[in-house]
Amino acid sequence: MQQPNSLTTAIAASQHLLPKGKRQLSAVLVAGGGGKLGGEVVRQLVAAVSMGHYSHVALMATKQFHAAMAGVHVLPVSSTVTGWQPLKFENTSNQIQTAVVMFEPPRMFYARERTIWTPHPSELPDLAKWMRASGIRHLVVVLPHQPGLLPAALQHGLANLDEQLVTTLGFERVIFMRMAQTDVAVKTGNFGERIANWMLGIGNYMLPANQAPLRITQIAKLVEQVLRIAPAGNFVIPPSGVLPKSWDLGESVE
């Protein structure tokens, strides 16, 4: 993997611009920020940068490019996690301590989005290990699923051994968000598949109001809110977006 020397320099430079007496800010890393949801999450996190919650947003991409949004720095990586070396920074105040992982494919008709790195779900364990070795302490993983097809037991619990492994790596916070796919186009190859997808669509309309999938803007706001208020520990957020009652919820997402 290319060493993020320019990124490290940019972080260090930004620290010198902070007024004296203010706490040192760390960055937030985004993996899989090239889709519709990813773009909205990046916008919400950029707003959080302007509010003083982070120093900047580090967006993982396979090629360097100039980010259009202020507060976004591109972190160049190779296309597969295997062989990545942990990120190294000059001092602890320059570390990336927070990360958001999404698996939504990038929008291929935008040249820049095509270069934004998106992990495959099978890469989650290796990606999480790399993030932890890089000093990341807080992790949010957004997991898409077909509306109405997620078993009740998995809406609030870990789904597989990969998720269980991630919770044992030593992160201070791990939050899995099970958000329904609502804007993913399904390409079908035959009549039977079209009928099956039509039937699944009917099922979506039959969901109770408290189980209806959140819109992309709502999910993005929820991601930022979860990063800001979640206490230490491992949590699973159900498709409804209802947060645990034990959290200091503040304002709800609308």
C-alpha cells in the first residue's frame, strides 16, 4: 500500500492551525464512500468537521484525486486489503481514530467515484484488523440487507463469525448498523427472477411503519449521530434505526 505521507503532512499542518487551548482533533476514515449512501455519509461527516468534531475526513481510494469538498483528504490504498501495512503517524494527535465501513458499490458513471475503494463483505475481518493495528478505536459498519428478509434475531444481534471476530479485536466501540437497501437497482436475467423481485417488493409495502426502511439521508445522519453519542461497547442497530434506550440520545434523526 502507498504510504500516506502527504496525508500525514496535511494532518500535521492542520494541527498547527488550531487555536491554543483547544483539544487535538483526530480524523474519521471512510471505506466504501463511493455510492449514494457513501456520498451522503461523507457530507454529514464533513459537516461534523466544520462543527469541530474531527480534523478531516479521510476517504479511501485506489487513486489520488483532488476532493471537491473542503475537509476531505484522499487516502490512497491498493485494491485488496491483503498486504496493507498499518498507518503510521508522527504523533498520537495525528491519528485516525474513527472509521466508517460501507459495502455499497460506487456509482460507476462518475469517474472519481469509480476510484473510491469499496470493501467486499468477506474482507471485513482483515480490514478491521488493519484498522485496529493503525490505531483506530471506534468503528461503525453499515450492513445492507433486503427489507423484510432479516430474521428478528439478527436485527439486534451478531449475524456471523466475522462480526463476532471484529468485536474481539480491541476496539473501544463497534457498532453494526443493519440498514435496508432501498435504492439498489436489481438487474434480472429472466422472467422468474422478475416475478420474485416483484413479490419481494410487495412485501416491502406490507412492513409495519416502525420497520419501514430509512431513507439514505436518514441513514447518513444516523451514522454521524451514532459516532457522536454511542458509549463504549459493541452494539447492533436494527433497520428501524431505533437506538438503545441506555444511550444519551439527544436529538432524534428525522
